[in-house]
Amino acid sequence: MINVIIPTLGRPHRLISTLQGLKENSKGLVEVIIIADEKDRETIEAVCNYGSTGVTIPLELRVLKGHPTPIEKWNHGARNAKDVEWIMLAADDIVFTHKWDIISVATPNYGFLALRDSPTSEKHFEPHYMATRDWLRTNNGGVLACPHYKHWCPDVEIADRARALGHYVVSEAIIPHNHVIFETASNDATYEKGKAHYAEDLALLHKRQIQGYLNDFESYL
Amino acid sequence: MNYMLSILLVINCFTTNIEQFRAEETVDCESLLIKTLDINGTYPGDITVTITYNFNLAANGRLQIANTPAAMEAYRGAVKANEAFRHKYPKVALYTIIMRDTVNELCRFSFNGKHSLPTSAKCAAWVENTISND
């Protein structure tokens, strides 16, 4: 099973579209945790309405106080995920394609799978990934995403960690990521909010790279 | 304010399985905004130090904590306490500040295909008092 953790903010329509894609294209291997802000009432109501109209995948919505970062949301979801084998760092701007779950789990791996945008992707890292609980415990400090970052770079750090071990494997599934920086999504307030942390997170990444990616945070898995 | 590790006795926040530390190490948790401080492991050897704060340090990262005077003061205090600890026990091989997730979850819903189901009375009350009254 794969626990799909989706932080969301101010994008009810995109989120519902993502959930619909999950419902239609997953083959029974997923559970979903959505993490929303308390003030994001439109999203909360959209998920409640969606969840009340024939949703066929296990779905949970967790509402957090204040304005947590996406990193906090991913980690909160992973901390509370049921004891399933895989945990996925997902988002409300990705597209789940046909049988993505079966194809991913069937990809030979060491417990970490980068989730590529396209068949031709040659990036050093992919912005979304899934890993087994055991792999995260052993190789990522027991967390889904390094909690020191605010928005960016846990994907780079975990990719670096996986590469150093020879564990970096890309899933054979394609999971397009429609993001403003790839010019595959229109800009919105959520993307703008994330951009504010880019320089700070990048500087922290460089510092952590030099230090050798210390596990200087709490393990919760 | 003096933040050295051994200055004040606020023993109820501090636990350890290491006899040498239990005898003398204390920390002014209140002044450092520390909720609990647990030191466990084998001395000399690998020691894990778990500090739980009364504010959401994890939300901002250890090096980027909230820019409030109280939070900054607490962070400086923790750093000085660490330095004192390292100086006093140089054989300690591992010293880790571990941060708790203090994100506050207001409500959780599960769904059965027909209804959205608040999973606690607190959550149901939150829905009643906020969502329903918007």
C-alpha cells in the first residue's frame, strides 16, 4: 500500500481534479491524507463534498491550525499515516496516470522511488517521490521530508541521500507535475508564497550538503 | 540571564538514564522555554538528547526560528547549554537536538462515500462553530 500525502492551500479545483485522477487511475494500492489550513474553508468544504459523493479510495482530511508550511504538512501527514509500506510526498498539482501505483511498486527498487514528470526527464532529482517506511527510517533520519526546510529542497536532499547509497531509482510510472516553474501551470498565490522561501531554502541546502546531511531533527517513523 | 546548563534546578522537565548526569545536570527549562529534556544513551558513547520546546521550533527550522524575542532568546539559551554540555562531557560522541512536531491539528475527517465524518467531538464542535457559521 502507498500512503499518499497531499498538502494543499487555496486550490480546491486542482485538488479535486488530482483526487479524481487518483480515484480513476489507482488500482487499489493507495490511501490518501490531505492536509489543509484551518482558514482554507473553500478547500475543506470541497474535500468534504467530494468525500461525501462516492469516493472509493480511503481518504482522510486533516485540518491544521495556522499557516503550516508544506514541509510541516507532509511530515504531519506521514507522522499520522497508517502503518503501510510506502509513503508518497505528493501535491495538489500532480497528475496520477493509469496504474501508476502498480507500475511504481513493480519497479525494481531499494525502497526509494523518484516520480518523474515525463519519460524524458533527466533531472538530478524529481520533485516528488515515494519511499518505504523502512528506507526512510534507515536513510532519511526517520522523516518523509527534512523538517528544516520551509518549502523547497527536501526533494534534492533525499535524492542526494539515495544517490550516495546507490538507491536512486526512478519509477517507471509517469506522474506529470504541473508547476509554474515548468510553465505547465498558471501562477497563483500559493506558488507566490512558496517563492518567498526559495533563496533561504537553497542556502540551507548548500549548508546541509557541506555538513553531510545530518539527521539533526526528530525521527517520527 | 545566565543560561549555563547547571545553574538552576527545574528537575521536573529533565530525565536521563545516565547516572552521572542524573546527579548534577539540571537546566532552567522554564527560562529556555523547554518543555522536556531527555538524555539517554550510554556514557561514554552515543548520547541522544531530546528537547521538546513550548513553541513550534520545528516550524521554522533550527537555524531559522521565529523572529520573536522569546524564541530567539530560547534558541541562544539552548546553544549555550549545548556548549556547556559538550565542554563538560567531551567524551559524548553524539549530541542531537531533536525537535517535536507541535503542529496543532484542529480537526480530522474521514469519508465513507456518503458523509464526511469528523473523527472526534472536538472536531465536530469546530465544524459546528466555524465552518457552519461562515
